[in-house]
Amino acid sequence: MGQKTSPIGFRTGITLPWQSTWFAPKANYGEFLVEDWKIRKFIDGRFNRQPPYSAVSKVEIARTRNEVKVTLHTGRPGMVIGPRGAEVETLKTQLEELVDRKISVNVVEIKEPALDATLMAENIAQQLVKRASYRRTMKMACENAMNAGAKGVKVICSGRLAGAEIARTETQKMGSIPLHTLDADVDYGLAIARTTYGTIGVKVWIHRGKFGEELVASARGARRPRARRPAGPRGGRSGGPRSRSETSGRGSQTAPAPSGAAEGTSASNQAAQEN
């Protein structure tokens, strides 16, 4: 049942690192786990659920003896940091009040937001809330990811699409999405579009090649130069069919008269002059 397994959970601990890295005795394990859940929920509600949307894709938490280190991966680092780091300081104070521990916040920029499944799912959900065409939105998102260098993209939207009375599921897929290849870097994101006529679930899979493989963005609209045919012995084409202009030009030329017909005409003219 690999098609129903989360690609992130399927690869965590094998080819993907854990998003929470700490060790705790059995007595404190549950307490630390609840604190991690509170931190992630608070960050998601502040940066992803209310404008201005700061596009926080992933939150990593590491614990030491003295503090809790929180790392935010975002596509808009300027909005998370704020002017002169004011937003980060405010977030740090709020998290310390939430879990009653010393917090340090680090912000990491996502270099290519088009290849992040969570950010793509959130973007599609926001477009659906604004009553945009779901087919066009899904297609544009897939094309942007493929142009950024993705090996494959799959988007599934499920719910009352376009306000229909009967809910249905629409799928848009480009490229390949390997589900059981643990060496393949497959990112997964889920978002919910809360529209006036109901909720629409958005799921996104992005295949970014193998782990450690560098992706190369493809230029949209770029054309490869056509190879020229080799020249023949007289400077013309070596062979192959000629173009229509060449064949029509050759056919429109006047054919020269045969030499025998020309001699006969000149002899008859000379005999007529002698008579």
C-alpha cells in the first residue's frame, strides 16, 4: 500500500533526518513531545494561517541541556525576521512563555520555493479560496515545479470543486513519482482550502531526483538550435527532399529548345531569303 503512505514518514530515519532531535528519559519524554507539538502549532498558526503569509514550510527542533533550538525553513525569510530582527525577538519571547524554557530561533531560507511541496499546497489552497480556476491553478503549479527542475509532480484536489453540489477528486500529474524508491527525494505537502461552500483538501507530491543530486532548472520557451545539413560537392545540399520554393522555382524555368529544331528553323529561313 505504498501509494497511501506519507513519503516523508516512509523515508524518515533512512534517507531523511528527524525533524526533532533530542534525547529524554522516560519520565520526561511525553512532556517534551507535547512541547514540540505546541511550538509547531503556534508557528503554523502565526505564519501560515493569517496574513501576511510567511510561507514556513518546516520546523526543526533540537534540545540541549540549557535551551531549545528552533529552526524555521521559509520561502520569505524577510517577513519572518522583520525589520532589524523585531519579529524573531517577538517570536522568541512568545515561545518562551508558551513552554517556559529558553528558546533560540534560527531562520533558514528555502532557495527554490517551487520545489517545496508544502509551500505549493498552501499556494494552491489560497488560490482556491479566492475562487480561482482549480484546473488552471493545478496546471500552473505543476509547470512551475517542472521548470524549476523537478523530475515529477502530482497534485490532488478533493472536495466541492468550483462549488459543485457533489464532491469529486481531480488529479494533475507530470513526470514520474516513485513511491517505493527510498533513494528518491520525494517531498509531500498537505493543505486545506476553507471556502464558503466547504473545505477542499490539496495534496502535493514533488519528485526532486535522488538524494544529493543537483537539480537543473529548465528554461521555459528555450529552443535548441537546429543542426544544419552538410553541404554537397557543389555547395548545395547533400541530399534529401527539397523545399517547395526550390521545386516550384525549378519548374517555372523555361526549358531550352533542342539543337536539331534550332538548326532546322535557321535553314528554312535562309532558303526563303534566296527565293
